[in-house]
Amino acid sequence: MKNKYLSFLFLLFLMVGSNLFGQNPYFNKIDKSVGLPSNTIYDITQDKKGFIWFATNEGICKYDGVSFTNLNTEKVTSKAGSSLVVGKNNKIFYCNFDGYIYYEKNKVLEPLPQNEPLGYNPICILNDFLLTTEKNNIVVYHTKTLQLVKKIPFNHSTFITATKGNNCYYILSDYLYCIDASLQLKKINLPEELKNNSEAKLIKYGGNKLYFFNKYQKKYFVYSANSFQKYDLPIDQDIIQNVSFVDDKIWLCTTNGIFKLNDENKVEHLFENYNISYFFKDSFKHYWICTLTEGVLLIPNFNTKIIPFPENITQFTRFQNDLLVSTEKNSIYSFQIDQNTSKKIIKNTDNHEIYLLKKVNDYYFSTSSKFRIYDAKMRLISEKKLAVKNIIAIDKKYFAVAASGFCGIFCFNEKLKSEWDEFYKNRKKEKDILNEVRIESNIKAKSIAYNTYNKTIYVSTNLGVISQTFRNKKTIFYKNKPLYINNLIAYKNLIFGINANGKLLQFNEKNKVTESTITHEEISKLKRIGTNLYLITKKNIIRYNLINKSKILVLTNNQEFDVADIEETKTQLLFATKKGIISKNLKDLNSEHNQFFLLNNITINGLVYDTFPTSLTHNQNNIKLNFSILNYNNNYTNPISYKINNNNWYSLENNSRNLILNELPPGNYSLKFKVYNSFTKKNDVLHYHFEIKYPFWKKPLFVIAVLTLFFGIGYFIVKNHIKKINQRNKEKLEKINLESELSKSKLTAIKSQMNPHFFFNALNTIQSYILTSDNKKALFYLKKFSVLTRNILEYSEKETICLKEEINTLGLYLEIEKARFNEEDFIFEIHTTQPDISENIKIPAMLIQPYIENAIKHGLLHKKGLKKLIISLTLKKNYLTIRIEDNGIGRKKSMELNLLKKGKPTSFATQAMNNRIELLNKNKSEKISIDYTDKETSTFDENGTIVTIKIPINL
């Protein structure tokens, strides 16, 4: 019946010649061809960050306007489901059609711990709680901890559906149950008619009302102010699959489009023949229609309408206050802009596509199978078998034409005057197809333009771009090659064109060619309307203002529509597509096409953070920022730039969603992202401030402390070094003094050993032997005296001498001293306890002799009777012990005798040797020691002296 009705309307259109078409809003289609996992969509929601989530037949996925993130479904019982809800912490929950609930965690669907569910039913979020049902209970979970909070008893015979509204969870069963935010349950009686028709019910809350629908019945109930009202539903017998409340209106999603229910209980039918599952409006004011077969239809603006047209449109041109519309079936329509109605005014029989429809001066030109010329009232003047690609006006008299086979100029009225008359007259030989003169023949001319600044015609041909002035013709070169472009457009002193790669080139009146940077997309068509240049790409239609150099994205070029031409009115932009005319309000151009920057997470040294830490340690300096560009309503992505501190701005690639900063030195950082919304001349700059702290060894206090310590150590080192130098100098000086003193002491020792009194006594003894003619003894002692004298002189040059040498010298000395006494009165002994002791040990030279001299001079000399001197040498514990024992008068009597001899020369050997020993002991750890022992008899009289000398063997 419905198909017959449509056929009747179409026949009526053919008969009457005009028709009024219904209008759907323009949409962009999102399906499997762009990455959607399935074309069957059950539900849609938007999280708190702005991402769109789809529940599809293949599970759920996240969408940022460019790419999809599919969640892992290995743990689900079945992929298909619905009821997407967002918790306070932005956690996504989802119920599959088996009734099991899952939540998103690290791109994986994790199951919520629950008992056996009743089956699929819509879940609900109330504050921090998630509510669902199981047998005999309403179950409440905490959305953050995912732990079971409580179970609310729920006795029912049948469960139908549920919805959320007014911060309550409504459950429709044999009663209407309401759970409020405090988790209190309230039961509401239903009308008998609503209670009895329990199957296939849908409920939706909106505008402080609760709506009850049945999938198969054309009536509905409204619950408001504690009462139920029944209404008839004025729609055809379509299955209602879901209900949405958007823009304060109820929208019925059916198997045959979507119905908008107005306050007067009237409906507006949109998207007929689409099987619609849900209708949604996001926070950016975009509308999303989920379908079960076609993916998702995204509507940027409900004011942008699709006006159906009976044939596929190829081109527009203005016709009085209306439009002329050409089609693929060689028809031309008159389209009334204000009323959105059309009327066919020309129908050719060959059904050839009209690819040129243009008004030039007061004439209209079209090209299909033939080139046709019409007057101002669209009356046919002439037609030629000619493939004209483009035609322009040079002035009021001449037209320039580009056709397959030639390019040139022609006119209709030769009586008019023009500065091109001479060119036309000099070249005119005979009347050609259009009474033209040709610039070039036997070429394929594609497009033509005229620059009024340099009076030059430019023709795009298969051999390059030709320029023609009044007198000269030449080929334009770019980078030393012929310039191959088409779709030539003139504006003031500039000519625009598109090359084979879709790049926009321009050249001025001096024929200097440059590449334009208006867009980096591949351009397929150009059109200039007034001061606006329209660029049609595969993805978008961009309007570029030639005066202020601004650009605006006017429409996303959905390939399902494929925009072929554009026309501009005072209030609208009209787009010719194969599915009709798209009408867009000019006032909406600046409000639809922004993109939004969203920082997803930050990875620092492998650890992921949801928010940007403001304070980092010195080794947390490898940072990776992952972000998204939310850009739902168009395919145009402006570049994202960033800068650090006061450095330059750097652009990221359009597809890049990461910024990696490695090895950042310590310091304060200001990281800025610039999100270009150049279509609105708006640049959103986002700031992130953070600090990478210096390591403790680079902090000022630590540096000051280290420098202080360094300088302190340096000071002490220098001071110590100076002290050591001074000490060394002191030691050197002391050594010099010591050596001097030692030398003096040695001289004193020599003096003590070679004093005149000794020499006098020794020589007197020898002399006495000579006088008594005891030559043998004289020679004996003279020899000993000479050897002793030689030894003393030799040893005076040495610091140390061998102990054996010292013993020999002492023997010589004692032999000579013995001669002073009666040989029977004086005996001496020198012996050692170890046989080899005298071979290996060295002692200071001339150290022992003075003590022997004292023993003889002060002890034995005054003794009557036998005089005895014993010298023993013992090595024990690294010390050489020299024991000098006499049986003289003792030190006490000797001192008394010395006092009586006051005024006579006394021996200075003892004092000299004490000084020398002090010098030898100086700065030594092991020292020479002298010990005196007075021998006493039983009557306490002294009977001699023992002198013990200990000398370290390493001295």
C-alpha cells in the first residue's frame, strides 16, 4: 500500500512538474569502512572526558572522532549487549544480552562479581552506586570498589524493563518500582491496561514525566504528578525498538526510521527506511543515530537539511532568484530556494550527463551530448555537436571557450566595441563552429580563465597552460616544466588551478607560479563565488576568503553524498549531491568545527599517571604524553603544536597522538599545546606546568656546602702543606744544626780522646821506655799510639763504625793507659756474649771511649791497689748493651777530689758526651740510654761504678 502511494506521488510529480520533498538533516556515516567493529549498534554514551562509546554486536569500543579502541572480550559470555553507563570515576559499565555486567579496565572488559542474572535489563548509576536485578533482589554495587553494598528485596512475578530518571531507578514489572538515591524502595500501582499488557514494554524518563510504550501497540501512557494518562500514538505500524529523550522531546527509534513526538501529540518522521536502535545527543551538541544495519549516523546540526531530488545533480547556476539544477539524465530544473521546490524546465532525450551548466553575461550554456546556448529566459538559441568544457566572459562582447579540439574566443554581437577586436579581426579567416577565432587547435582544452590585470587568457590543455595576450602566446612553466593544471579560476590578478596531484597552485599577472598552503588535502574541484573560493576535497569542503585570507570548514564531504557543486545565497549554502540538495545556514558555519584536545595519560620512566605530576625527581625525566583530539563532526584535523618554555612552536603530525620528551634536565617547565581551530580563527592553548627537581648534589645549599667544604679542605691542605714545608724547613734546619752539633760533639769526642794531657802522658811513657833503654816496649807502645791516632782521625769522618773497630780502638787506648800504671796494678777485660756480635753491628763513632776515660781518670787513677776495668757487650731485644764496670773510688769520692782541685783543668768528656747523646736521640723513637750504678760494699762504701749504655741496633 505504501509503495503504491509513493508511486502515485511520483506520477503526480511528472504530471504537474513540481513537487515538495521531505527533509532529513545532513549526516556523516560511521560504519565498518572507517573502523567501527560492526554495523549493528545497540547503544551509545559519552564519558566524562568526552569520548564516545558504542555497544556493538562485536562488543564495545571507544571513539575519539578519528580512531576506534576495541575492548578485549575474552572474559565475556557474549559480545553483544547494551546499557552503557558511566560511573562517577568515569568507569564504563556494560550489560550484555545474557544479563552479565562488565566494566572497562585497561582496554579489557572485566566481569562484575554477580549471581545468576534474570536476563538482560538496563542497569543504572545512582551517585556512587550501580543498580541491577537478580532473582528476588535489586542488587547494589559500589562503582569505585565494585563491592556488593546491599540487596533490596524485590518480589515480582515478571520483570520487564528499567530506566533512570530524576536520580531514581525505575523498574517496570507487575508494579512500578522506584529506588531513590538513598536506596529506598517505593512501589507504585499500575493501571490495569498497562499492567495486563506486560510484554515488550519500554519506559523512559524525561521532562519530569515517565513515558510507557509498547513495542507493538500504537498507544502510550504518561506518568506525571502521581497519575497516569493514556494517549494514542500517531505512527504507522512500525516496531518501536527504543525510546530517547533529547532536546525536551521523546524520540521513538523504530525499524523504519525515527519519530519525534511533539507536545501536540504529533510526530515528525525522519530517516525512513533506517532500522534505528537509539538516538543520543553528546555534550558538544552533536546528534548520534544508532542503527542495526548501517552503523552510526552523526548529525552535526539539525538545521543542515537534505532536500531530496528526483535525479542525481551535477551542477548549479543562478537563475533570476532561483537556481538552475542540471542532472545526470540531461535534465535542467528550476529550484525555488525559499520553498525548496523544483520544476523540470528542460528534458533532453538522450539521458546524457550535463557536465557544464553556466550563466555568462546574459546567456546560459550547457554541455551534455551537445553544447547548447540559451537566452536569459532559458529559450534555446543554438546547439552544436561540441564538447565545451568551460566558457567565460572576457568582456561584454567576447566569450572565451575551452573545448575538446580547440580553444578560442567568439561573440554574438559584432557591433559592440572591445579591446580584443583587433585580435579577433586579424585572426578571423572563416566562420567556424561558434564563429570563433582560435587560440590553439587540435588540443584538448580543459578549462579557461581571464586575468583582467594583464589582459591575458589562460587555457589549461593537455600540453600545459597556454597564455594569450593581444599579440603574444606562450606556455607557462613551473620548475622548468610545462604547468599541467585544470579547473582554472580567476580572481583579480591571480589565477588558481589544481594539478594532477590535487595541489592548489596560483600564478599572478607576471606568471609567477606558487603552491598554495590553504589546505594539504587533495583537492578535486574549485569554485569561486564572489570573494570566496570553495575547495572540494575527498573529505571536506573548505571556504577560503580571498580578502581576509581566512578559511572555514563548511561541510564534511561524506562520500555517500559526494558534493558535486556549491551555490551561495544570502542566508544559505547549497550543495549539489547525488542524494539531493544539502541546505546549510551560513550562521552555523562558525559553531560546528572545533576540535578538542584531551590528555589521556602520562608515562614517566615506564609508570603511567592519569594526571600530570607537578613535581618530579631528577631521574623522572623521560616523559611520554598520550593525548586524543576529539573531533567528531568532520574529517578535517588541524595540526597540533607544542612548545616548551620560551622555545619555538613545533608541529606534530596530524596522526600523532604522542609527545615524547627524553632526558629533560632539571628545572621548571611550562609545556603548552596549541589546538588549531583555524576555521574559526581560534587557537586554544593548554598549559601544563611541572618541575623536575635538581638532585641533592646540584641544589644551591648543597653546592654552597660542597664549595665551602672544598675551599675549607683546600685551605687546610694548603695550610698543612705550608706547615709541612715549614716543618721540613725546620727539620732541615734542625738537621743542619744537629749535624753541626754532632760535628761539634764529635770534635769534642776527638778532643777528649786526643787531649794534650793524654798525649803528654802517652809520650812521657814512651819516652821513659826510651830513656831506660827498653826499646822493645818503647816501640810496642809507639806503634799502638800511632795506630790509635790514625784510627781516631779516620773515625772522625764517619757517622758510625763497626763495633769490632770500636773494640780494637778501645783496646789500643787501654793498652796505652795501662802503661801509666804498674802493669800488675791495672787490668782490663773486653768481651762479648755472642761471638759474631762485633761483625754485624755498627754504633756511633767514638761513643764509648769517653766513658772509659772517665772510669780510669776519676775512678781507677786514685785507687790504691789493683785497678780493674771490665767492658762487656751484650745484644738483647734489638739493643746493644755496653757495660763498663770499674773498681775505682766511686763517683762520690771522685767528686770530693774534684772539689779540692778547684781551679785545675777538669775533664769535659762527660758533659760533651751527654750533649752528643741528646743530639743522637733527637726525633728518634728508640733512643740511646746511659745508666750509672754505684757499687757499694757491706760498709756502705762505694767500690767502683757501673756505666750501662744501651744503643738501638737500628740507630
